[in-house]
Amino acid sequence: MKRRLVLACLTTTDVAARACDEFDTVLTGGPGDMTVPEVIRAAAVQQAEAILFTNTLPLDAAAMTALPGSVRIGATISVGYDHIESLPRAPVG
């Protein structure tokens, strides 16, 4: 069984093809990158384990909290990570 991926940003044909070969992939269906509501919806329907995105997707705490529990990996194709909000760590112990 292939792992499930939401490819939330436009990318090259080769990258999209490889993602589809190696993962059960949901690709952006429009002329641009997915919005936060589209990513949340796609991840929930797909029960995706990973999301591949770029700096056009601002992942704040509310967006991350709305993602389904199946999502374990968020990978960004960008320089920097200022579009990703840090979540507070749970207390240890």
C-alpha cells in the first residue's frame, strides 16, 4: 500500500509524475497552489500522511490544528520557513 501525499503546490511535470508513482497523491487541481482550506479538505479525504507545499501556504497554529491526525510530515519547498508557525511543545513528564 502506497503512502498518501497531498502535493499542495504547482511543480514540474517530472516531480508530479514521481510523486504519483511513489505515493497515492492528491495534486492541486487549479491553476495555482492549494489554499489552506483546500489542503485541510484534501488531507482529510485522503487521510494523507504527508503534505508537500511551498511558501504560498501559510501554516499557522489554527491550520495545523485543523489537519487530520493522519498527517505526520509537512515538507516545504522554499527558502526559509517563516510561513510555518511554531507550535508550543507539550510539557514533558
